[in-house]
Amino acid sequence: MKKLILTLFLFSGFFANSQYCTFFDFEAKEPEMVVSTLKGMMETGWGKNIQGTKSLFAYQFNGANKATHSVQFCFPDEKAFASFFSTWAMSVDAQLFGEKLGKFSEPVSQSLNTPVWYKNDWSNDNAFMLYQMEVNDPAAYLKEFKSFSQKMAKKLGFENNSYGLAYPIVGKTAEFSHFVWIGSPNVEEALKRTKQMFADPLFAEFSKNVSGIRKVVNTTLSVRVMDF
């Protein structure tokens, strides 16, 4: 985590105004101790002064990916983002809790992500279908996705939930360049909507239109465990 923080801080001056979310994906060896340690970290002065949302998610059925959980921090702008990373190294409490967290977990991946386009506030949703993909024509894919997703949201009734397209600015892996998320209030609704979407003619048409410009490499269900 420390190496990523230094890298991201160096890059922060180059970003255009937008929202940023850091994903610290890890394999939890002792989930209950991970939760306890994170709660302690967020109750420190450093944690309370983070100018953004702080959440723990669990990955359900994450394919071949070893990550079981993800700690995610989302910031409204560059200033809040830079403050988080510049204060990390100076906080003794943050360093001590970070070291303790390492005893109960194994890091898998770290990334800084930003939305290309989205609808609604994802902090109100509790379960997310994530589709990680390699996209070779982002503009064409975005055009198709915007049209499809808004029609599907209206048809299946998730107009008030969050959905969108994002990509990692820093921390991109060889597996995927972008990811789509579709939020739901709970796991039951997420699974129900996914089945309905896959069976809908609109999805078949969308899949045909983007078949030559994107390849889905992994899908997972991300469930909000708690906010701090």
C-alpha cells in the first residue's frame, strides 16, 4: 500500500477534475480481524479526517482472482485525494494499523479508478455486479453502453440505482482496461436483475454491437460489508 501511495501522489497533479476511487483488493486470512483492524484505523484522527467515503466490500464468486475483499476510498476531487495520501505517511496510527492489517491479509491488487460516465450515487447501493473487460475502442463502447444501459435501467426498474463505466488511471493490470458496474439495493435484487438482463433482447443486441471491441475477462458480485 505504501508504494502505491507514493506513486499516486506523484501523479495527482495530472488528473482532470473528477471523482476518484482507490481499490485495495486483498485476500483476507482472518476476516473478523480485518474488520476489527480497519474499524480501529478509521477511528483514529487520521481516519476521521479522510475527506471521502470509506468502505469495505466482499467479493462473491470472484472467478480465478484471489481477492476476497476490497477496501475502497472515494474522493470528490484532487484536493481530497492528495490530502489522504500525503497524510498517510505522516500518521503513526495509520502506519501501525496498516502493519497490523498485513498480518491478517494478503494484498492482491491496488488501483486508482475514475468513472468515464455514470448515473446516480453508488454510495446508496449495497450490491454491485462488476464486469471487467478489455476495450479496444473506448469511444464506440461508451456510445453503445450509454444507450443500452439507460434503456435497460428503465425497463428493469433500476433507474435510481448507480451504473456506469470506469477505468483504472493507475494500477491497470494486463487483464482489463475498463469495468462496468450495476448497483442494486441487495444481493437478491442484483441476481434477479442480472438474469432478466441476460434474457432480454436488448442485451443480445448490445452484445452483438460490442462483440468486436470488448472482451469480458471477469465478472464478480461486490457486496458492501460496512462503511466507516
